[in-house]
Amino acid sequence: MRPARSRLIVGAACLACLAAPGVAQDDPPAGTPSDPPADLLRGPSVPDEVSRTLVQRGMTRGFVPVEGRPEIAAVRLLDLDEAASARVGEAVNERTVRLATLLVDRIDVVREITDAVLVDQDADRVRELQLALWDEIDEGRPRDPLLDAMGDALTPDQIVEAGALLDEYWGAWIDWELRNRAGLEGDRLAEARRRTRERLGFALFQAELREAYDVSLRRYREAMEAIYNAVDPTDEQRAAIRSLVIQHIKDTRLEATIEQRRAAMRRIYDLLDPERQGKLFDYMLRVALPG
């Protein structure tokens, strides 16, 4: 029975496990001088280039950060033609790919971050490791790393306008963050603004890391968790499965063939004892033949 089981589980594995790969009506015409104003609440017209801003205030006049990277939000306010919009989208996608590739290339660092979060609960170590990744992807930690990347899609005037939007936005954001720090001035204020900008920039990078993780490595973690839940491995087996999956990611760089996924699943199967091999076999049957 074992050879038949092995062939079946290898076939089922290519279908399921180890994460097969998979952004009003028109205004009425103005009346005659004797007519009342058409819209009593309407103020003077403001040119688009003057009214554009990323700075938004909430119901209590609190600062409201934009979703995602501010550079993307700033460029969305510009008058881009279809071709330029497509090139901007490519630049954004390229950054996501770069981050996902960084996580694959530094999979051992990702493992250490995971352990620091889940096992050691060492926030300082997590920060240290993430800062190292930030330095690697954005040398010098620029405030607006995507603006340069999108520059080829913009005219010189649009680059200047986007920069002005971002200057206004970051200034307002930092002002809001420092709103309760009275008495800061001179060098102390400059240092507080620098540290605040660094902290906010790091938070943006962390959000990008999470997104890159979701599109690259999360499916592998979910696959491992599903196997753990199905077979209830020993601590030694759990560590061995994790090491096998990490090596599989290193070898295939998110582009595993069916044969490579089969081989990885067979290695996981072989390191289990007979009882857990049976549990894994039953789990793979349920995945391959649901219901």
C-alpha cells in the first residue's frame, strides 16, 4: 500500500500544497444681474493646480493620512495621459516585485523576524531586522522613494508639482504628529521633525513589507500551517518541515515547477513517521478531492 500511497500523495501535492503561484449635474447658466446668485454657497472658482492637495482633515480637524504611499496619491492628482498612467503603474508594480524578491533573497531574515515576533516577542530585534531591510531597498532612506522611480512617466513640470504636493503633505503630517510638543524650537525642533519623518517613513515601509509578504510568502506559511494542523508533527518534525519549505523557496524563488513542488512534498512525506504519513495522505486526499 505504501508505494500506491506515495504516488497518490505526490499527485495530490502538485494540486494543492506548497503554494502554487498564483491597483453632478452641470451648473446652471448664470442669471441676469437682477437674478439672485445661482448658488449662494459656491465660492470663487479655483484653478485645478491650486486646489490640488493631499492634506485632508477629519471631522475633528485631525490630519488624515492617505492610504498607501503618498507618492502614488500625489501622482494620481496630476493630469496624466493613458500612456503615462500605465508607466506609473509599472513603476509601482516594479517596487512591489523588488520588495517581494528581497524577502525571498533574505528568507532567513524573514524567518528570524517571525521568530522574534512569535517566539521571543522581541520588538527591538524585529525593528532592527526591518531597518536593515529598509536600508537595503532604500539606501539613505529617502522620503519619497517612488517619485524617482515614476519620474520617467512625468514631465518636468509634473515632477515639480508632485514634489510640492508631497512637501505640503509631509509638512502637515509632521506638524500634526508634533502638535502636543510645545516649546520645541531651533535645533530641537529640527531634530524632532527629522525623527518624526523617519518614524513615519519606516511605518510606510513596514506596510509595504506586509503587502510584499502577502503576495509572495504568505501562501507558503499558510500551506505549512495546514500541514501542521493535519498531521500534528513533533517539534523536530515541525522544524524539519519549515527548513524544507525555506530551502524550497530559496531554490525556486517563487517560480516552482510542478515537479519541484512534488519533490518538496515527497521530502516532507518521507521525514514523517508512518502514523503521520497516513494523516498527511488523508489531508492531501481531502485537498485534491474536496467533498
